[in-house]
Amino acid sequence: MTERMPQGGLPLVLLTGNGQETTRWLRSLLEGGGYAVLQERSGQHALERARTTEPDVILVDAELPDMPGVELCRALRADPRVSSSTPILLMIREAATRVQRLAALRAGAWECIAPPHDADEILLKIGAYVHAKLDADRARTEGLLDAATGLYNRQGLARRARELGSQAFREHGPLACIVLALDVEPPEPGAAPPQGGTGLGRYVQAIKSAARLSDVIGRLSATEFAVLAPGTDAGGARRLAERLASSVAATTVTGTAGAAAASPVRVRCGYEAVANVGYAPIEPVDLLVRAAAAVRTGRADSGGWLRRFDEGVNPASTTTP
């Protein structure tokens, strides 16, 4: 992240729209809420501005003079010069239909802003998204993110585990960790590579889509991923693991519209959970180590693909994050 901030250190919003009533209202709302606002009327100019100004959030009108708003969302999300952690919100002038919302999410938007407008709700949502973006940028700067996936690396996971563990200890809440090992089969000889990104990228997206906003996702090794799940006991960890594995499996089978499916993959999961960190304190990094060990040596919980950490097995052979 470049340490640039607009005037007064205000977070920067790139607003794309042609000056209609909704656009004017949002600009006024955001400036009053403490944001610096840059406005572009066309999609192409907005794309060029996003590449050079590093906005903290991008708002896109669904009806632009040179392209549909969803196409701009897609172009922004695909552009390597626009950070993948940048929130993109699509502004729809009338009450949004389910089809419109799904199209926006598929194009890479995080949210739709549509009537009826609630000023407080809009500011709270945008504020949360901006904080998440700045946290991700800070982590990337400090070397806590995996360059290939944008997820936390081992160091980042360890730091976030300590933070979540401290919070769970104070609140006497549960905390869980799930580790997914993806056994990816090589493609058939002569087969064309998957379109629209690597197989790894698709699996990462599948994990992200199945996880909750509160979950912390990281990469332990080339094909192993960890999910730290605050407020989650053993039962919740099992359900989350099933959802994650199902999402990866669905990606393997179907791929994306018009593209070849990703290479076949077998998912193995290990997990460990503490029901009350305040009563049964555990070193948060140990939770990661135990979940990683459970993939190989844990007690079978569901047909062998899902295993929970076994106290009787020494996890020393598993590399500590």
C-alpha cells in the first residue's frame, strides 16, 4: 500500500456516475461523513482513475453512458492494478431485483446500494468495508499476505490467531480452526488450462465465498488453507468445514460459465475447536497446529475426509505457522 491519503487524511471514494439525483445525494452524504470524493462520469475514465489513485472504495452507477455498471465492476475486479481488497459497490436507481444483485456479486461487487436508502446504514457499511480494505493493505505492507492468493500467509495467520484468541479469552467465547488440504489431480495430457484464472484461484474464491465475513482465511502451504472461525464451537466447525468442502467440490465439477472446469480435487479437512477460551485457554497458534495435524492424524468425524484433532497424537510433525 502506498501511504497516500487525500486532504486531511480522509479515506478516498471514487464515485462513478453521470450526476443524476442519486449520485449527487451520495456524494453529499459521503463528504458529510468524512470522505474525500473523486467523481468520474464514464466507466472508462473511472477505470483509468482507479488505476492511478488507489481509492479506498469505489461506487459504480448501474447505468453509465459508455457501459453497464456491472461491466465496469467486472473490469475493475479483473484489473491487476486495482487491489483485490478494494470494495466495489453498485448503485441501482430502483429497488434491486434478485437477478440484479446476483449479477453484481458475480461481477465482483461487494454490495448493492438501492432504494429505499438509509443514510446511516450506507455510511456504516461503507465504513466497515473501508476498514477491512485498510487492514488488508496494512497486512500486505507488513508482509503478512501470500503474494499469489492475497490471503494471509503463515505469519499473518499466526498474528490473527493471537488477536482472535485474545478476544475470545476476554469474552469467554468459542474459537475454531479448520484446515483444508486440496489433493489436486494434474490435468489430462494435452488438456487446455482452465480459462478465467488458474485452478488455484478458483479454489481460493470458492473458500472465500463459503466462509463468513468474520472468518480469517490464510494459506499454510501450496495446497493447504486455514480458516480461523471466531464464535464457533465444534459443531459449528463441522458445519463450516462441510460448507467449505462443498464449495470447492462444486467449483471442481462445474467451473464457470463458458470455461473449462478446474482440475479434479479431493478435499480433506482437519479441525480443532475450544468451546470457551476463557475457561479452557489455549495458545491460539496451537489451534492452527492442531487443525493442521488433524488433517493427517485426527479422529475421523465424517467418512474420513473430516477429522478432529486427537489429543493422543503428538502434532510435532506438523510445521508450526
